[in-house]
Amino acid sequence: MNRKRLTAIIYFAISTIITWWFIDASPLYESLQQKIVSCSIAGTKWGLQLCAAFIFLKNNKWDFIKNISVTCLAGSTLLLPYAVLAWFFGIDNTDLFVGSLLVAVAVMILLYALSVRNAGLPLRWWVGWLTCLAVAILLQLSFVFHVL
């Protein structure tokens, strides 16, 4: 298997595990169903980007996929402090939860833009991911947390 493919698979898998741990550690999620929906929404935005890469990219497909897997892993890694504090020490501060999410999203926005630029892709790829991100946030707020 190509090294870039293997790296991307491993990074996306680790990101999924970390994201699930982050979700599972938070008492803001009241049921297993709510946790599954939340994790599914988070993963779908990456799945859509992977589908787009497979459909529209030819030569630099795996470079781009590997780079966005790094972006995904970086964002998930920024969720670890909250997961560790909540899981092991019972510190489940809502501000820390939201702050972790905001920092992770901000970093992923920048890293995704760099991935698009480095792959020589048009700006619409980044805008497409931002759109997926915005929809994911709205779905989380509507269907998971019932805020909207």
C-alpha cells in the first residue's frame, strides 16, 4: 500500500478515536444516540471531502488526502486536553469544552487552507470545506444539542 494512503488511513482512524473520546468524556451528551449522531456529523464533513477528492482529483489526490488527514488529526489532537481532564480528573467545564472546539476548528480552518494551497487547488475547495463545517456546526447545534 502506498505510504500516503496508509498515513491518511491511520491519521483519520486516530482522529476518529480521539473525537469519540472527546465526545464520550463530556457530560453535555446525554445519551449514546446523541454521541453517535455527533461523531457521525463530525466525520461526514471529512467523508464528503474524501469523496470529492476521489471524484475530482487525478494526479495529486493522495497528496491532498494525506494533507487533510494531518489537518483532521491536528484538530482532534487539540481536543485531547479536555478529554484527558474530563475522563481522568472529572473536570468537565463547559467553557473548556467549547474552548477546545473553537481552537480545534480555528486551527483546522488554517491548515485546510494550506492543504488546498499546497495542492494547487482553487479556493472553492476551501470554501466547500468551510460550507461543510458550517453545516456540521448547525447540525450539531440543532440535532445534538437542540440549541437552534
